[in-house]
Amino acid sequence: MTTEMQEIAITEDKPLLTGQADSTKDAELAARILLDQGQEHSVETPHGVLHVTLHGTRTTRRPAILTFHDVGLDSKSCFSPLFKFEEMQEIVKNFTLIHIDAPGQEEGAAAYPAGYQYPSMETIAEMIPAVLQFFNFRTVIGVGVGAGAYILSKFTLANPDSVEGLVLINIDTNARGWIDWAAQKLSSVTSSLTEQILSHLFSQEELSSNTDLVQSHRERINKAPNGVNIELLWKTYNSRRDLNIDRNSTFKCPVMLVVGDQAPYEDAAVECNSKMDPTTTSFLKMADAGGLPQLTQPAKLTEAFKYFIQGMGYMASSCMTRLSRSRTTSLSSSYSMDGSRSRSRTLSQGSQGGQMPPSPSQTMEVSC
């Protein structure tokens, strides 16, 4: 008598320890959402409270990337498209991001009462050390746009040991002259606050074409409940003082200047570049970028930022992505590792396999 043995496959309808598994997944999901949205903080400073959003862990082994937005924008509208860009994630995952909103400029901020004395550009810059102390960071890499670039410049000049590198987009280091002051007064009479700020943010070509980006920002500024606060920052920025930068009195850290071709501050950025130390300064003029290259050309800016970070010794060349291999960009190098001025040479990323020269401290002039 034979006995047949049958194999029976037993399938669990539910995994063991379902509660534990679900809670783990929920925790991972919550962590991802928190990392994406950031942790919001109200940081007390000697001159008032700043709204600050932190992304990533508070590791102090590397400097944090600290951003400051332009007038008419907040940290989200100014930087989210750039730092959420796919290729930027190679950098983001290795650094803590600290986004600072100027007083009263964050999304949902209450309007200041009539007669409120808004802080000056210098005062806002003096608020930043309290942010570093709050998060226990000794040094940062600053990324600023327009008014934010000016504020970070003031902070860096006053605290050179706290800044390892600067990326300044649409920087204007000069105070308003009499002609500019008169033009601004006339504009304030003939144009609305929204149109004044749009002419500050965008090129004439973009305004004439009324691009989708221009339309979205016009609508956002028009509907902003903190419009009074935006106007106060606008007036403060227009009352800025000259930074008094020259080759003998400039930043001690590497600097990358960025401006869009035909942007409102193209001439100001070119003038700033002429005052900088050529051995530590990169100048990136971006074609077809308009007034806000971090929004219109995040791929090109990400690539340049990666080279900038690599030159500071924080990213290996192996981390360079397909961006470097897919497009040819002219790079004019004028800095060698030992700080001596080297002969200008043009490099083609296409012919070099997407790799920069071996010098870990590489400054470049880029036109792309």
C-alpha cells in the first residue's frame, strides 16, 4: 500500500506582527514627508524672530547650505524648484539645508501694523549668526538671490570665518544713485508695487512675453496677505548702502556669481565681478535664463553648483552626473590649487568626459 505525500503551500493571509510593520512604514513615510517639507522653526535673534526651515539632519561634519531669498519671494517660491530638482539630490542628501525667510516674508505671515519700523539690510544680516547658533552650525555655504545675495554678502563680510563659500545670484553691491532713486520714485507713482517688483525679478523680454512664470508670480504677489511686509522689504532693499567691495577688501571665501543673460542685474553682476579677487571668483552668465535662473535653468545651475562644491573639496568628481556628459559648456579656468593665477584655458566638458581638472580648488568662468 502506497501512500502519496502531497505538498501543501501555506500562504499567510497577513504578515506576522502587522502592527509593528505598519508602524515602521508609517514612521518611514512620516520621515520622508518631514524631509521634503522641512522642519519649521521660529528663531529668536537680537533683532526679532526669523522664520527658518531646515531640511535634513543636523550633522555638523559639513557646513550647512544656507539660503536667503529675494524681494517678492519667500524661501519656498525662490528655492524649491532648484533644491527639489532631480540632479540636485546628489548634493542635498549630503548637506543640511537652512532656508531663512526675511522678517514677515514667510508664507502665511501676518501683516505688520501701520508705522512698523522694518529692519535694515545690515540689521537682517546681523540676525543670521543667531540662526547658526540655534542649529549648532559653525560654518555655512551661502546661496542668495537679489536682496538675499546682498544680505548674505553683508553677513559674510562681517563674519568671514562663518562662511566657506558664497553663491550670489543677481547681486548688486551698489547703493542706489540719484538717477536710480529718481527713477524708483517715478516708478512708484506710475506703477503698482507688484509691477515694480516684477521688473526687479524678471527681464524685459520675460515681462513683454508675459510668461507663465511672470503670470504666476504676479498673481501670487497680488494676492499675498502680507503685501505690506513685502513693500517694507522692497523699500529697505532700495535704501541699501554700498558694500564697498574691491580687490583689496573682498570676500575671503570662494564666490560664484550668477546672472541671467539680459537679466535686470546683469550689468551690476558684471561690475561686481570686476571688483572681486579673480583667483577665488567664478562668474556664471546663463543664456536664456531670464531674471531668475534658479527657476528657469535649474539643470545648468545645479551643474555649476556641483563643480563649485567639488572645488571646495566636498564632492568627488565621481559624483558628477549625466548633466556633465550630455552638454558641452565652455569653462575658463583662472585658479590653481596653490592660489596662483594660472593661464586662462578653455575646457570642453564633452571632450573631457564631463570631468573637471584634478585641482580640488577650481574657479571657473562659465558661459552657458
